[in-house]
Amino acid sequence: MNVLFVVILLVTVSIVELVLLRRLTFLLGPTVSMTWLVLAVVAGVAVIRLGGGNALRRLRSQLRRGELPGRTTLQDVLLALGGVLLVFPGFLTDVLALGLLVGSIRRAIAELIIRRLTRRFGLGEPANDEEVYSVGPDGRPIRDIEVEVHTEPKPEEDREPKFPK
């Protein structure tokens, strides 16, 4: 991206945020507006603390290996981005952040990003870093677990004593 484009985008978003803040404060009142902004910041910090750091570490390690980020990793990064947008004061960034916090919207954006990266760099399918699920007898998803069973006989001294009958 061009640096000039980023600067123009930031200035434009800031101006739009100020205009929206002024109008919504007039409509809703200063108490509701300030409460909204404070709660949005608190929620944003909570979202970032819950998963932002791990998501960014996974993303960095996958990119260093030359892999496309996995779907789950990309969705977690988008969730962290939603938290960052909540921290920035303003109603427009809060609406964008709330869109990233909704799972179906976040999955659709992640798929769009993966398709664009795949087309642009010709990297192939991303690593499958999602947990594997299957459907249980009641129709609900269950996590697949590998179980290794060892059937070695116990040594004689570990066995329970046998009493004569």
C-alpha cells in the first residue's frame, strides 16, 4: 500500500469519526455516548487480552515457514483486529469491530483473504489448523481424540492378592 493512501485513509476516518461523534452525542446525549465509548474500549481490551497475542504469534510462525495462515489463525487475527478497532474511540470503528466479532462475518472475511492471497502469491491451500470435529449420535459436533491403548499384563507384585476359597 502506498503511504500516502494510508495517511489519507486515517485522516478521512478521523474526520468521519468526529462528525459521527458530534451528531450521535447530540441525538443520544453525552452520557450515553461516553458510556458507549468507555464500554467499547473495555470490551476491546478484553478481546485483545483473550486471544490477540497467541493469534499474532501463530500468524508470524506460519508466515516464517512460508505457509498461508490457517483459517483458524486468520480468524483469530481478525478477532484481535476487532478488539483493536474497539479500543479506538469512535462509532464507525466500533461498527466495523462488531462486524469482526460476529463469527459468520469473520469467517467470510477470512475466506476472502485466503482466496486473494492464494491467487496473488500462488501458494496453494492454507494449513489446516482447525480442530477436527465429527458429529455425535445426537447430531452435535464432538472433538476427535486419538486414544492409544496399552494392554500389557501387570507384573505379579502389582496384582491383587488371590485368597483361597
